[in-house]
Amino acid sequence: MPTQTPPTDRSIWFALALLAASSLATIACSSAETAGGAARIVTLSTRPDMVSGGDVLVQIAPPPGVSADTVTVHVDERDLTDQFRAGDDGALVGLITELGPGTSQLSVTTDGGAPIQLELRNHPVSGPVFSGPHEQPFICETDQFELPSGETLGAALDERCTVARRIDYAYRSVDDIGGPLKPLDDPMVRPDDLAQTTTLLDADVPYMVRIETGTINRAIYQIALLHDPATDPEPDPWQAPAGWNGRLIYTFGGGCVNGWYRQGVRTGGVSDDVMLRQGYAVASSTLNVFGNNCDDLLAAETMMMVKERFIEAYGAPQFTIGWGCSGGSYQNHQIADNYPGLLDGIIPGCSFPDVASGTIPFITDAKLLNRYFSETAAGKFTEEEQRAVAGFLVLNTMPNVSRNAGRIAPDEFCPDVLPKSLRYDAVTNPGGARCDVYDHAVNVYGRDPETGFARRPLDNVGVQYGLAPLNAGAITTAQFLDLNERIGGYDHDGRFVPARTVADVGALRAAYETGRVTHGGGGLATIPIIDYRAYADDVERGDVHVRYHSFSMRDRLLRANGRADNHVMLVEDNRHGLYSTASPVAQEALGQMDAWLTALAADASNDPVIEKVVRARPADLVDACWSRGEKPTKIAESQVRGGGRCEELFPSAPAPREVAGGPIGGDILKCQLTPVDLADYRVTFSTDEQARLEQIFATGVCDWSQPGVEQTEPIGTWLRFDPT
């Protein structure tokens, strides 16, 4: 139902739909019941109002004592009874196909009684479903997407970047178990070097991988799982290959730079040896790589549609695990929170809470500071004074991170595949495609009626840069005043301007109400979360993936729910890279998540979900870090800032706004202001300096004890961004 119209230039309605899941494996359960309240129609593959591609997997549970043989099924005028099969539990499961555009009526009659009905709403397989109008222009890249054989998908068939669905086979060689998959031209002929593997469920099977590739929602998707066509039946929702362990891992790729106006040529990866050899099915898509699509909303929609395809082709998984680093962590957090039921547990790595509040202020502040120290006030601050103001453990993080701030500029990070003639130029092509995070999310933020550009929630009014080192005596009052007087801000093209940046109030409201600022009180409140971090704060060249962000996410969970015992932090050094199953710790995280979700699925009690989640957590899965020696040892202790052995090994340096007095949660986009009060400082300003301080902050300084401007809880989960 429509719940709210945000302040945009067009009617974009947010429709709030409540999720009712019958099990971990069910994306959405929508039931129509008999008068006795016992019979149910359940959509297994997707929500009934979000069907795509004309197919939906449905379960029908007759009332107790009523035989499944008496059930008849119709969709509009079509009799589809023969498409349903009875399972061991007496329920019928059937794949409904060839649904037309729009709504259809599913009608079920049991034992001659009155029919029960459920409305199905079908959407094109090319989308959209809930993310709003598709972005244009959009560049197809199927002819650059490589398959295991090295060949590509070829040219797209239409402007929606469609290709025909195809199945390929590949295998692991005994000569290179950890290496890349080798193409298998004829899966009925076993190569001499074919490896065997034993899955998580102790099935001994050939290491042959079935890879399905196609297009959904203008993305290229892939699904991979162990399958031997010589002995296994063709996969369908009723019979699984012997090598599938019944679980699904959905991988999310990183990045953000260049992530717009393109289909992409890589997914989050579906060929990981650790995952496949244990029997996991692995799925992903090109629009679930933030380097192709830096928009969590479109990523959520695409993931939903790919998972729908998986369930309709292979059956409902026991549970789905989200896996991804950096830009993949955004997707893990925001999909789980805003569209609960799609992911049952998540393992975010090198994590951030979100783009809008977790990353953009972080990198844009770094760019302002880097410009000030290197140009505006060159030579006025020592390197240690600069580091103290920025907060980072390593000073090089400031210039390193500042380069990422180009993602708010519409002309810095356009993908190479986007023709220059289509790109925005303030002078020569002001109506061209704007390559920035805000215009890429215009369906959320709406357009500024004066410029036609996406509204922006970016703001730094009242932020007292360098407040902590000022109060600590690490910088002088003169340095503090000059810094804040000349730090500046950005215009709508991401260019430096002397004035501070002022957020659009409507964009602020939209960011909070729609979950673009991860709240933590939606789906994240009640699912298992393992935050795995390969420490990068001390990388000599600097790195954006700092540990601060893990504590930021935990703080949000605590404030939203009053607890965060479903959130576990694991930290080690980066000897295995930032996020790789080559790390024994990352492997342990996956194994522990599986054990956690397996125990949770077995809990049939009626206790609150969060109590079941906490109870199901493996006893040895606790906050921990690993020592830095040649043979790392596990140190199990609560991860807290400023104390403990893990904090000594892996210190979590603050972000620039935390140095400016902001909270660790980092979710205040625009602060409430309060008049300058000299009593709030631990230093003394001269009379002239007092006057200058009040002039610099004429409208006030940030009052971080108050919620941000327009800060509120999301208006709900499963929101639609639909102009109709």
C-alpha cells in the first residue's frame, strides 16, 4: 500500500509490504486461507506481488485431513493442477509458468469447497520490479563477458541487454585443485584429470560444475553448483543433484567507482573452490558488483530476481548466505536490512555500513582536508598534526581516500564503455549522463527542480574539523580557526567551493526513510552477522577499508535494537588479502555461519527470532582477533575501541568527523546546530579569536548529542520506488 510521497519532482510512491517468512528458505510467504484458517497458498520463489519473468514456484498446503488429490489449481482460466506434485509433508509444490504482464488470479479449491485465491503480479524479466524506472543510457557488455571456455556471450539481442540462457560445464583438475576451473566441452565424457570432492553432507562426487548464465534485470547472472549429468537428474525444484548441499551463497562484488550506466563484465564470482567443493550453490550477477552498479536498491532488486530464478530452477535452498567485501559489504548490510528474507545470514568483509553515510562523508572530508593541507595551508601543519586532524592511523590514507571522492563528481568516474558524447559536461553537454552516486540513485533522491540534477544529502555545515587535537593541545587555536575558516565544501558538480556544503532537506529525509542510511533495525536486527576484517588501517600507502566502519555498524545495531549479540567481529592481518577464502579465518567464518544457520533452522520454538538467533550461535563463535606472528593464534575477547589485546594489535583510528566530535555510528548526515559556547573547549581563545570563531560558525556548531536533521527510522521494509 502507498505509505508516503517524498519531496521529489515526480510521484514516486513507497509501498510498504510486510514480510512473512515461513522458513529460512522462503523469500516471502503470502497465504490465502480457508475459513478454518488451515489451507495456505505460499509463493516460494518470490513475493506474490514481485514475480518476474512469468514464473513462480508455489506451495499449496491443504487443510488437515484433506487429501492433496482433491486440490485443483487455476490461474485465471487455466487449469494447472497437473503441474503440482505432492511432497512427503502432504503439501503440493508446482511451478506456474507463462504468466502474462500485470496481475493474475491464482485460485485453489480443496475437496469441493469454496476457492481460496491469491493475486500474483508479474514483471518483465528485464525489470524493474521495485527500484523504479531504469537508468538511461545503459551500455550492454555481453560481448565482453567471458565464459569458462574463454568465449564471450556475444552481442545482446535487444536494448535490454538480453542474451539466451545457456548451460556450460567446467571442472577442477587433480593437478590444480585450487586453480581456475577448466572448461568441459562434453560433460558426459570425464577427463582423466577430473578431481573428486566430498561435500559438506559427505557426498563423494566428481568435481564437475554446472554453470548457468543468462540475463535478468539487464544484468548478466551466473549460477554454479556441482552436477554430474551422467548420474544426476536434470535439476528442477523437486530433485537436487547429489553434490548440492542444499545451501546457496550469493556473492557481492566490490567497488563503486565507474559503477553506473553499464551492464558490467564480471559478477561477484561463482567459481570459488572452498564454496563449490563443499557443495554450495553459488550465484551472483554483474549488477551485484558495485564497480558496475553503485546502488544498493538496484542491487537488492537484481539479487531478488536472480534468487527467484535459482529457486524456480533448482528448488528452495535451506538458507542463503551473503558474501562480499567493500562494495559487497554495502549490499550485504542494506539488502539484509531493507529487504529481509533475501539473505538469512551475512559475512561482510572490509565492511562499511552504507554508501550515503558510511563512505561519502568519510571520503569527501578526506578530500577537503587533503586539499587544505597540500594547497590552501601548505607547510602550516606538520605531518603529525595533519594526521591528528584527519584521524587516520597512517597519513597516506588521507590522499589515498580523497581520490575516491570523485564519485560525487558527475564527470570524474564515467566508465570507459560510456561514449563521451553521452556524458555530462557543464558547458558542452549539460543534459548528459552524470556519473555520480547521487544521480545514479535519482529514483530515491528525486531531482532538484532548479538544476534537474539529483538532490544531495551531503553536508558539512557546523563541523568543527580538528576539534579533538585542538582540545588535546596537538594543534593551536590559530590552526583550528584557519582550518575551519578555509576548509570549504562542494557544489553540485563535486567541485571545491569556499562555502560549506548544504544538504537538500528532501534528500536527507529520503536517505533516512528509505534505508539508504543503514539503520540496523530492519532485517539486520534478527539475522546472524559475521563481520570479517583483514586489517588495513596500517597499510603504508593508505587504504579506505579501515576498522572504524565495523564499530560504526555495531553501534547502529545497538542503538536500533538495544543489543548486538547477533553481530560477531573477526579480525586478522591482511596476509591473505582483504577478503579471500585462502584465509583460514575466512573459511572458519563460512563454516561457523553454516553451523549457526543450521542450528537456527532446527529451532521450532515460538520464541522471539532474536532469542533463537542468539541461542543458535555456535559456542565458540565469539568476537576474536588473530595474532600477527608466523603462526597466528586466536585471541577471543570482546572487540571494543581503546582497550584489549586486539585493539593493541589492530587499533581502530577515528574518521575525520569523529575527530570533529561526531559519534562512532557515523549516521548523521547533517548535524543539528547549537551556538558556539566557549565552555565546550579545553583551550582558551583570545578576544579576537572568539569573534573569529563565532564568525566562522555564525549559524552554530554541530550538536552531536542530537539526532541529525531529518534523521528518522525507515518507514518500513520492502519499499517500492514506483511512479505508478
